[in-house]
Amino acid sequence: MSSVVRARWLFAIIASFQLLFTGCGGGYQTKSTPVTSFATPALTVAEFESRVDQLRRDLNVPGLGVSIAKDQKIVWSRGLGLADREASISPTGDTSFHLASLTKTYASTILLRLVEQGMVNLDDPVSKYGVVVPSSGTVTVRHLFTHTSESTPPGTAFHYNGDRFQLLQGVIETASGQTFGSLLVSEILKPLQVQHTAPNVQDAVNFGLMGFDSAEFARNLAKPYAVNGSTTTNGAYPSLFGVSAGLISSANDVAVYSMAIDRNAFLRPETQELAFTQASPSIPYGLGWFVQTIGGIKVIWHYGLWTANSSLIIKVPSKGLTFVALANSDTLTSTVNLGNGDLMVSPVAREFVNAFVIGNAQLP
């Protein structure tokens, strides 16, 4: 392991302990909030937009960037509410937000590329890569990847835990001899030529890999807000960046990434399908993605939840369909426990699925 990678790995260990007290760590307490209930699915995009904006207000989300992609094209993109309440600036589909745990899906792509290259075996003990995990059994890369490392024996039960997932950074960096940030930038972000996506702007080393002007990038970043009941105050984004959280992007750029996945731009089809397959019938997670069948249709998804930010991505490979929602408060996902693996507890997700996945609403 190079001295640079060793330093980054030690930072990742420290960061994982700091992540323990965040929503990305899996121990977040949900906040019960009443929301509008709709008796029937939305029939049009305009009706869907109206409903999402109503739910945004119900959940007290200051600003929301949303995007829908269909068959390799972004067909709908909006900014709802305010990216900056004080200056009355509205977001757009190109406004940047923190992604929280949506970062895990990018890490999944990076790690699976190493698997394809023969640098990592999913069934290797993580100790091979210098990762020490207290356990009564042998913890493998697959166990950390699928959030099954905390069961006895490992691999038999699911417990969503972003802190355990963060340990995969040691696997990635030891196996490749490069930092996660450098791999992310060189293998995903720069090839996609995304302009509103970068590692955490507060992490100067990793952010600098994109070559963006930090002040200009920060001006496009939605301001963070802390929500307590009906009270909203200025918040502060986390400063950390790693495989579990810390990537910044826009709804449109996340959709661009999702479409690249659909055309197998990064992984062989059989490898991507492995990521989109449940670890077992009782485990609602594949390799870096939640996997769920809804109305007979396979839905791939992930959520993010951290300080002053929350997010959601829903993919329906059989329909070439992606939905992205990014928020500048934690309340898009903090009101429900998505970590249990049921997408339909989210009111925003429910509206999308009912309208466009199992419903008949038409997209532009």
C-alpha cells in the first residue's frame, strides 16, 4: 500500500467512526410527519409534479431537484421550492445537492470494476485487504457489500449500516493502489463529462481532482437547512467524503450516470445484473443497491440521508426508467425507515411508482 493510499485509508477509518452518528450510518431516528394521501395514481406528468411539490411542502423540504430519464434521454427535469431561502433562489435540475448514501451506488460500480479486473474477489476475507471487522465468523467483501456482515454467521441476515459499508474503501484502495476519489473521478465522472458533480467541495484534495473552481461550484450548491417540526433554520453540510457518502451532484447528472449504467458503460451486463440481484430472497439488497419487486416489476433503488441533505434514486431497468430526487434538508427520507428495504414507505417514491412503473401515466 502506498503512503498516500495508507493515509487516505487511515482517514477513512476515522471517518467511518464519525459517520456512525449520521443517517448514513443506519442508526437515524425517523421523524413522523403527516403527508397528503392521494387515492389514485397521477395520470399526467403535470399532476405528478403538482403532487411531488405538495409532498415537498408536507415534508418541509426547502428545495428539491428532480429528474426523470427514459430510454437514454432526460424527459422531465424540475426544481421545486428554494435552493436558497434567504435569496429566494429556486433550484433547477442542474442545481447541485449532497447525495449522502447515493454515493454507495458509485462505489459499487468502482468496486465491481476491480472485481472484473481480477483485483478483488467478492468472497475474499476483508482481512486480506487490511480491514479488521469484529465478528464471530469470517467477514468477506460480499458481506460488507450486502450489509450482512453483522449477522451470525456473516451473510445470513441484513442490517443496513453505512459505517460497515465505509470499510469497503480499504478494500478498494488496497487492491487498486489508488484512492477511491481518484478512481471515481477518472473512471466515472470525467468520462461522463458531468459539470455539476464532484467529491465534497469541503474536501479540497478529492474535490480538486475534478479541476473545478471551488467557489463557482459552491455557488451552484443548494444551501443546507435543518428542519425541526415546522421550524427551518440554516444548517451545515458534512465535510466528509468516502464510499458511503459525500458525493455532490445534480438531479440531471445523477440521471446521466444512471443512463450510463443502463447502457453498460462501466460494467459487463452480467456484472451489473449481479449488483441488481438480491443477496438472497430474504435480503432486500444486492451489491450497492436495494432490490425490490413491486407489482411484478423489478425496481432498483437507493436512498440517502445525512445532515441537511437527503436523496432518492429509483431505476426500472425493464422500462429504461430512472427517477432522481435530491433535497437540501434531511426530510425527504428521514420521515420513514427506508433502511428496512421497502421503497413504498416513501410518499414521493410511491407517487412515482404508482404513476409510471405500475401505472399508465405517460412521459413526454
